[in-house]
Amino acid sequence: MIRRYMLLPLLLFTALMAEAQYDVSFSHYWAMEPSFNPATAGKQDRVNSAGSYALQMAGFENNPKTMYLAADMPFLLGRSRHGAGVQLINDNIGMFSHKRLGLQYAPQLRVAGGWLSGGLQITLLSETFDGSNLETPENNSDPVFSTSSVNGTGLDIGAGIYYRHRNWYAGVSALHLNAPTVNLGTTNELEIAATYYLTGGYNIHMRNPFLTIYMSILGRTDGVAWRADVTARLQYAHEKKVIYGGLSYSPTNSVTAMVGGNIHGVHIGYAYEYYTTPGMGFGNGSHYLFAGYQIDLNLTKKGRNLHKSVRIL
């Protein structure tokens, strides 16, 4: 029944976007891997914090706006390595508000010269639909058209596997594995379909030791719609100075340009997504801001997990 709500304020967006999925697409997905794969929590010897703000389909009324905040770190239990993470997502689109608070755990094993990890994520969902501004026919008595704010909560489960080697990585994951149904008030419900992810990447080192090309791909599907992003970034790194620029292509959907770097110890990035759908217009694309901060850890010496240096994500 809640899908009938969505046809009113959000018909434009579901028609224009290549995917009509619950999860948000971020241009800096390669720096936000825990957002779609819990097995990546704590993969580096660093306390890793990241934040992103997405203003999608700028120029349209009731356009999606999303805030993402997360942190993860590795730790040792005896001689075994583990990772833990936490994330908060606040996603607003039209009359809907999606909030998620998730906890992640990822044990890691040394395999064939690389690291293999498996991750589990438990997330508390908070869903709200505000129908106070909903325009309905006069004398409408259909209970599906709520004219007040209704909300509900649910529990969400995700899992993933991730392997990383010196210059490449690959992972598979699934979010909303339990396909949760959230009751909104007493007469409506929101069904969230399981979404499956496939990711991979490879680093190409140039003859110039300061230049590296980072290739990455992320694909996802909920069994009905799909989206894939292929990204290439050229990065310059020398004496703690990092600058990068890149392009990302999503077939049948969009082209994204991005720039960023390390400024005063903080990773700052910006991206603009131009939708290739006819009639969208250049100014109606999406803006993405990203910020990250890392603190190095020394897991081999107890009591020496001190701040050593700041590096780009």
C-alpha cells in the first residue's frame, strides 16, 4: 500500500533514475566501502572516519538529500585480527525519511599473501512518512492516504566477504538480507528488498613514482533494478601531499566527475553526477561532498596505538 504513496510525490524521480532501490548511491563509494560491505570494517591499520553529503537531482522539488557518517577500526583478540564499525545514515526523499544506525563486525584471516574477511552488520531502521502536505482529492476517505506523520522501526541484517591483496581487491555483500517490513502507523507498511553488491579494484602504478591510477567498480541489484559504476582516478602523492581527479560511468544512468585531496590532514572530495537521461539538463545533476580522517594504529605493540600520521583514504 505504501507504494501508492510513492507514486504521488516521487513519480518523477523513480522514472528518471536508472535504479529505484532503497540504498543510496555515493560517488565516493571506493572510500566508503563499509556503507555496502561490512567485511571491510577495520581493513586498514587505522581508525577511519568518513562522512558524505549527497544532494541528488538538484533543481527538482523534494529531491533526495542524504547524510552519511561512519567510523571503523581494527583490533586484536589474542593473535587474531578483527574489525569493528559503526555508521549512521539519514536519507530524506520527498515525504519519506529513512534513518539507519548500524554496527559491524569483521574477523580477518591471512590467506595467500592477502587478507580475507567476513562481515556481519546489524542495523536499526527508523522510517517516517509525513503526509501533512500531501495533496489528495477532496473528501478522500481512502485510509492509504495518510494526512499526518506516521513512522515505524525495524531490524535489518547484512553480511559480506572481502579479499584484498597488494594491488587489487574484490568483495561480495548483501544488505537487507531479512527483507524487513516496517509498519508505518496501523494501515501501511514499507517493504525493503534484499540488495546484492559486487565490488573490485586494481591499482596501476605509473613510471612516475608519484602517480597511480586507481580503478574500481561497484555493481548492485535488488533482483528488479540494477546499477553499476566504473571509476578511474589519477592520484598524485608526494610528501603527504595528495591530489586526485577522476571520472565514473554508470551505464544508462550517468557520468560523474570528481576531484579531491588531502588538505591539513583531512581528505576532502567533491563530485558532480550528470544524468544521461534525455531532458534532465546539466544543472539538474547531483552534488556529493566527502570528508575523511584517519589515525594510524600499531597493532603489533601494546600501548602504542598513538597518532602517527594522517593519510588519504
